Amino acid sequence: MDMRPIGVFDSGLGGLTAVRALRQILPEEQLIYFGDTARVPYGGRSRETILKYARQDVRFLRSFDLKAILIACGTVTTTSLETLQAENPLPIVGVVEPTCRRALLVTKNKKVGIIATLASIRSGAYEAVLRRLDPSVEVLGKPCPLFVPLVENGRFRPGDVVIETVAREYLEPLKAAGIDTLILGCTHYPLLTEIIRDVMGPEVTLVSAGEESAFELKRLLKAGGLRAEEGAHCGGADFYVSDQPEDFERIASVFLQENIRYAARRIDIDQY
Ligand code: DGL
């Protein structure tokens, strides 16, 4: 048993999709979330810059005594996971491998689409893992660079003509290609689930990177004897951001819909 908190980070709000899943499947765990809202989005930046930012994010989180870190960000996972794992002596889980495993379990026609940030698609990481796990799978990747800025600006609700137009432009080619499974390879994208489902139709299964990584973390904690005492108390979540907290708090409370403390504290990420 290990009562220390789990660190979770993303470039901004997207990692809340993993937090939501963690709160459901590991309610007794204490979470410390960092959203790098001063520097979001990461997805259009170079690998070197993303790694530099990710190292600072991890250094900040490790100023707490953590038992594990969940990289709730597709962009950081696809570009920096191995480096961060090699540099830090604690379990670090990313989103790519668990998400690919789930996609291969649900696809029937073996045509899997991936939508993610430009950096993630350019890295080829999702595609490489899918092909390693099943060489016969057909993979179609599509970067969706406007999704993250729109979500961060609160433009993720059905009926919003801007996000719906952008979604149709990105997604219709994937639908036309006949995929039956679509990986939401950026943790911001599950906030667009309804809009994406509307374009893709009910016959395409959506797989969320945030959720699958939460299940992976649960397995890892269990295997390592690192779970908090089950049922003993309800863990909480502390939120930190690198820019003004108000916008984050507003969207977090809508999204998490849970009675936890949303107050986010601002930190200076350049100090780390
Ligand atoms: N949530 C991040 C991801 O999963 C968004 C990246 C970005 O900041 O562009 O890729």
C-alpha cells in the first residue's frame, strides 16, 4: 500500500480526460495535476521544445513525493516518453501503448484511424505501436491542429458552428476511407466526443487516449503494490497551472462534473 499522490500532466486541459477516468476507477488515490496553460498548445512545436517543456513539467511534479506519473498528453508521450522514463526513477505511464491495444481489440475490419496533434502524427509513434502489435492493421493518421486551441477556448460544445465545420473537414476523409475504429490520440479530443461521433456515425468506435492510460496506470499500481488503501477514504485532486487559473477552473468544473475542489494554483514553470 502506498498513500503518496500520483502526478498527472498535460499541456493544458486535455489531461482532465484522464483525471476523470482516474477519479472513477481509482477514487481513493490522491492526484496532483499540472496543466501548462502558459505554453499550450505543444502539438505544433519541435520535438526538442516539447521535451524541454516536458522535463520542466516532470521536475515541477517531482517537487512532490509522488509514487507514479501519468503523462496525460499524446504529444509528450509520442515524442518524449522513453527519455522521461530513463531520466526519472519512478513509474511513468504514457497514453500510446494502452490506447493502441484497445483499438486493436475493438476493430473488426482492421482499418484504424488516428487523430492527434501534428507532433504526434509526425512522430509515427501510434502507427509504429499498432503495427508492432498487429502487422496486418491498416492505419490512417490525420493531424487536427485546430482542435486543441478551440477546446482551450471553450469551443467544444455541439451546435458551435466553428468546431463543427473544422471537425467535418478533418474527419470526413477518414470516414470515407472506411475505418471502423478511431483513436482520439490527443487527450483534448474526448471533449469533442459528441461532435466527432456526429461526423463519424455510430458504426465507428472511438477510443480515448486519456481513459485507456488511466486503466494502464491502475494495472501498474496494482502489480507494483502501489495502490492506496481501497475504500478507506476518498482521494482528492490538486490542480496547478502555469497561467491564470480562472479559465481552467471554469472548464474543469464543467468537464469533471464532480464535487472536488477545482481551485487551481498558478506556478512559475520557468523555475523548474
Ligand atoms: N493534450 C495534448 C495531447 O494529448 C495536446 C497537445 C497540445 O498542446 O497541442 O496531445
